Amino acid sequence: MGTRRVYACSARSTVSSVHFVIMGCGRVGASLARSLERIGHDVAVVDQDPEAFQRLGSEFTGRRVTGVGFDRDTLTRAGIDEAHALAAVSSGDNSNILTARVARETFGVEHVVARIYDPDRAQIYERLGIPTVATVRWTADQVLRRLLPQGLASEMTDASGRLVIAEVAVDDGWIGEPLTRLEAAAAVRVAYVTRLGEGILPTARTVHQEGDLVHVVIERSRIGEVERILDTPPPQED
């Protein structure tokens, strides 16, 4: 069963700020850092190239640390001793996994995730207890789901509490299928889709793409039922 999140709109959520270290300031690293800061967290970004920090934009107020991500002194300057989590998202498999292991084994950071290009190596590191995300399925949203403390996602409900907007896991068999078919199969309404870090409002012609996060409007009592339907491939058409 996949992970689901439920969001809030009826009341403003409160998020306790924690510290995150992001190694790698490419497109994904910069997007992840901005997202974490936007929801109220303290963020330090590490990269060997100081020019890479330009991707963060002028509004980013977190730490910019120039150095090698798996170097202990560099991580210390980035505040690894106080970090809730670390994401190693540079372009190199070796650098990412070394950084994740140093954070976990030397500094005792419980929540780490490493970006891995080689799927065979990713399986090995998963068995070592280091969560990985293969490049093909990589989005900043997916790493957020692995890093954020449990309970930070809040609820979005109607006034009665009967309806919610929930993110539901969708089986890969739905890739390429119209969202209207997904709606019909599960008897739900797709509220929006997060694609490559951006929210989009679906139309009648929108199809489900790899990496999409699907958020549906649903009766709270049907969440389990809908998850079971969408976590399996679509039925064969006659």
C-alpha cells in the first residue's frame, strides 16, 4: 500500500521548524531547499560550485556552504549535528551515497535519502537501510515525502469533516491513462496533480504521467477503498 497524505484548508496548520541539509544545488536540490524553507524550515545547501547557489534565488535565506558533501568539516558547517534530515541529490552516485552514509553513520542523522542513477546500486543501498530514489522517478516532491517528519502534513477538509483532499498512491499501470478514467474507476474527483514540483489543474484531456502526485477529493470513509483501487493496474477494457 502506498503512502497517502491529507491536507488542510479549513484551518491554518502549524509546523515546528527543523533543520535540513541538502547536498547538491542542481535543479532538484534547489527546488527542494526552496520548498522546505517555504513551509517554515531551516535549510543549509552544500555544493562544490559556489555559482550553483544562484539557482536558489535571492529570496532564499538559508545557509550556502561551499565544499564536498561527504567531508565531515563541510557537513559540520552545514549544521549536520542539528539536522533532522539530509538529502544527497548531486549528479554523482558515489558522492550521494558517501554523503548519506557519513550523515547516518558518523553524525547519527536518522532521516537520509540519496539520489542514485544506477537502479542496481539503488537496490543494494536500500538493503543497507538508506532510502534511494532512482533518477527516472525523481521529483522534489518524492524526496519531501521521505524527509519530512511524520505528522507535518495537515488536513484539508470541508466544514463537516466528511470530505478531504488526499494524495493517493497510483499504480504505474495508470501511466498514460486519462485521469477521467481514473476518476470513473475509483468514483473520485481529481482536485489537482503535482507534476515536476508544480501544481496543475487537470482537464478532460490530462493523462497520468510517471512521477505525478495525484490529489483527489474523497469522502473520508472511502480513503482505504480508493487506495486499494488505485494501487492496482486499471482493469482491462473489453
